[in-house]
Amino acid sequence: MNVPQHMAVDAAARTLTLQWDTARVQTLAHAALRTACPCSTCRRVRLAGAVVPATKDIAIVDVQPMGYGVQLVFSDGHAQGIFPWAYLETLVTNQRVDTSEKRPA
């Protein structure tokens, strides 16, 4: 299992930076992470063909390491998803996301 050596939340830039090894650094937007939440509720939304909404001002307010990954708590109160390290590695750096105010039906 590949585990990042360092993890940092930048509240001002609204990014999470993961240093996977001495040469590889990944920076992910908070909104992209909220949209990519792997919890069952968010997965159900994506499987229905919809997009998990995330406003551009969404922020990570807490980070809880869980051994095989990390639980991220977002400013909208969402805290159900545990992001496995392997899943985080697959996310695209600086991913563009839908930041509209739409809510799933």
C-alpha cells in the first residue's frame, strides 16, 4: 500500500497536497475531493448519472487518518467518505468540477 509521506491542507487555496514520495506531489482542490467522495450516498448519485455538487467555497475542515486512507470532513457537513490512499492516487491533480449550487434530486 502506497501511503503519502506528508499531507497538508491549504485553507486559503482550498487544496489538499499529498507527497507520495520524494519526487511526486499531488495537489487536489477541496471541491474536486467533495465531488469525488467515495461514500455510498455520493456513489449512488454518480451511478444515477448525476454529479455530486460542490460549491467553489467548499473547504476541508478536518482530516482524520484511517490507516488505509483518510476521512475528510467538509464545510457542508459531509463526513461520510473515507478516501483510500489508492483512490486518492487515481484522482487527477487540479481536476475541474461542477461548482454550481445544484443539489441531487
